[in-house]
Amino acid sequence: MKKLFLLLIVFLFMLGNSSCSKNASTQKQAIVPSEFQISKERLLDKIKGGWAGQTIGCSYGGPTEFRYNGTMIQDYTPIPWPDNYIKWWYDNFPGLYDDVYMDLTFVEVFDRLGLDAPVDSFAMAFATAGYTLWHANQSARYNILQGIMPPASGHWLNNPHADDIDYQIEADYAGLMSPGMPNTASEISDKIGHIMNYGDGWYGGVYVGAMYTLAFVSDDIEFIVSEALKTIPEESSYYQCMSDVIRWHKEYPDDWKQTWFECEKKWSSDIGCPDGVFVPLNIDALINSAYILIGLLYGDGDFYKTLDISTRCGQDSDCNPASAGGILGTILGYSGIPEYWMKNLREVEDVNFAYTDISLNRVYQMSYNQALQVIERNGGKLEGDELTIKCQQPVSVRYEKAFEGLFPVEKAAVNKSVTNIDELSFDGTGVVFKGGVNAADKEYVAKVEMYIDNELIETANLPASYLTRRNDLFWNYQLPKGKHTATFKWLNPKENVSIHFSEMVIYSDSPKAIVHQ
């Protein structure tokens, strides 16, 4: 009897220890470690996983990009993944990979000029590249080619798309070269991200970069997304939106669609991008970052679920799974991404991305070499095949807000050539005129003066070339509240050239009251 009693005590003791061990193994990570050891082989594996995951995610979401605006992609809607799919995109629509080749522009400058390369080198590299750009990137390209250099090129007074997604989709490189060092990634993003973005648009890239850095030292997704958010100022709308997503995930842990609906109710309005005001299109970094986060949190570390959910959130539905897939790919490592995805990727790893002489296999090594330099510069060390990384506790970047005190109140059709405009009247504190130059001679540059209330505001160069075009014809956000008239003078008219004004977006200092009749 005594022996049975002792055996029972031993059994209960062992059961207790087993429970403690289980609790310890499932306990959530609390802080970023001060140091982290990783083998050179595993570091390279994770970097490769980041680039691979980004490329796979971009390809998966390719056919849905901006086809589902303001709505989710329903479960019954198939998203294909046939054999040879990535190669098909490479061959037939290489512009899909603007997510990647924009990153590669910056990776190449670091490779050529070193970690201290000046910001103007990055700015000129992408402004003079052969690829087509849109939104904040194109506005920044135009600014740079006109002599407006960063950070002014990305500032909202010079760039109506400052809050757009552009740097968010291009910040992967900053995190992949800064393993365990979110503040270093933020410093890189401060320099390069302000080439094209400001405020929430910049924060999107800072946050994505920080999540990549922490994916090297933790596989706890909830920890990664929460800890990375410490790089964003708490008073910003961006921080508040991401905090909401994290909170809603806890409230609705099994229903990503409920969190999606909560985001739509609270955070889906776009006040900056002239293309997204008053329409379902939303290329703002805020809502698209939320979709990245929804994919990561509800994907539960499963590669397919993560890509699929972030894609089915809609809007920029190739870029969002690209970011989510890159972050998860860094967590899993190249060796941890399922073969279902990798067999398509391997077909293109030696193929250069469009507009570059860089393939995936080449950027794996370039990014790895840059990471080694960053680790060493920040106090890490290499002993044999083992690396010690001096990790950083994430610190908030500075607070900045674009379009402060501005609210869109009207989008009015113009549909006139500049030669047929006597004056355009509007009531508010700001205005954006949309349109473009049509000319057979793509070297032609129109010179047009804009007057507001008979005062010369600007003389603008308007290239006919789509590559170097001005995204929006004219804008001004700093007018006294009230009624204004805009007039235009074309200084160098040319036969068979037209300058078409499509519409104007009008802003004021408060939302327009809705009168119900």
C-alpha cells in the first residue's frame, strides 16, 4: 500500500512537471532578446525565405489586384495556382513584380555604394529606371527629375499620394538586411522611404520593415506584429488602426471576415490619393497594412492561409500577400516553405526581374552580404559559422501626419482641354486637378501656368511621356477657406497636342454636411 502511494506521488510529480514543460513551451515570447545566435546557413535560409515568400505572394495575388475594391474576395471565388505560374507572370506581365524590382533598385545601390550611400543616389536610381511607376512613386519620380529632392519629393505638399502604399511594398529589403534590428531598419526607411512617402504612407514601410527584422528572432506572429508596432508613434492613425486589428483578432479569433468588416467601418476612408477619394479604390497604406496584418494573424503560420486571407481582403491584393508572404517566409525560412509553392519559384530563380540584371538567386546573396555588414556595424560578431546579433528593442520613429486638417468635399468632372478652360471655380481650402498630356511626340514637355484668384501659383512642366509624366496636373492645399477661381495659361502650345483636365478634387477644413430632403 505504501509502495502504491509512493508511485502515485511520483506519477503526480511527473505529470506536474510535464504540464509545466508544456506551459513553458507554449508561453508567448515577452521581449526581444538582447542577443541572438544564428548560424550563417540559417541566416541565409531566412533571407532567401523572405525574398521567396514575397515573390510567391505577389504572384498568387496577381490576377485579383484592384479587381475587388471595397469588398472581400468570397471563398467560392477560385484563385488559381497552376504549374509554371510564376514563369507565366515573368514572361507575360513582368510589371506585376514592381513590389520586388523597386526593392532591388535599393539593394543594388547598397551593393554598389555601401551602407552609407547617400539618399540622392537611391532617388536618382529609381527616378531614372526604365520601369513604369504609379501614385506616390511616380509623383516622387517627377519631383526628382524636376529637381525636388528627398525628403521634399515625398512630402504631402509636393506629393498628393504621400499616404499611398508605395514604400510599404518596397520596404522588405530594409528588414531583410537588418535581422533583429528594427531601429536600424527604421533609420534606413527614414532615408529612403521619404523619397516617395510621408506620414501613414511612410509608416507602412517602417512597420513592414520592423516585422521582417523580428521574424529572424521569433516565430511568434502575435509577438512580431505587436512588438514591431512599437516603431510607430501611438498618436498616429496608422498605429491606432494596427492596434485595432490586433485587438479585433483577439475578440474574433476564428473569424477574419469580422475583423475585415470592422476595418471597413472604421478605417476605409481615403482622403489623400485623388484617385481613391469618394470611390471604392483605396491604395492608402493604412487599410492595406491592415490586410497584411489580418493575413498574418489569421494565417496561424500556415503559408497558404496567410497568402489566401491577405489576398481575399481585396484592394492591392498582390502587394498585401507579397508582404505577408515575405514576413512569414522569413519566419519559416526558404527550407520551410512548402514544395507546393517552391516548385513554381525554382523555375525563375536564375531569371532576372524585368528592368534589372538581378535574379532571385543573385539578390539572396546580395541581401545576405548586406545583412552581415549591418550585423557587424551594430556590434554583432561572427565566430566560425555562428553569428551573434545584437538585437534592438524597437523605438518609435517621429510623428508626422499628411493632409492635416484637410477633408475632401467634392469630386467634380471637368472634361475639358486647357484651351477650352476660361476658369474653374471651387469652394474650399485645397484642390487637385487631374488629367494628362496627349502627344505623339513623347519628348514634348508642355509648360503651363496655374493662377488661383489671378495670382500665379506655379509654372509646371508637363511631360507627354508616360514614364516621366506628372501624376496630377496641378494642386494646392494651402488656400484660405472660401470661393476661388483657377485659370491656366499654356506657354508653348503645339499642333496635335492636347492637355486634358479630367476632374478636380476639392478639399475644405471640415467634411461637407449632408443635407437630407
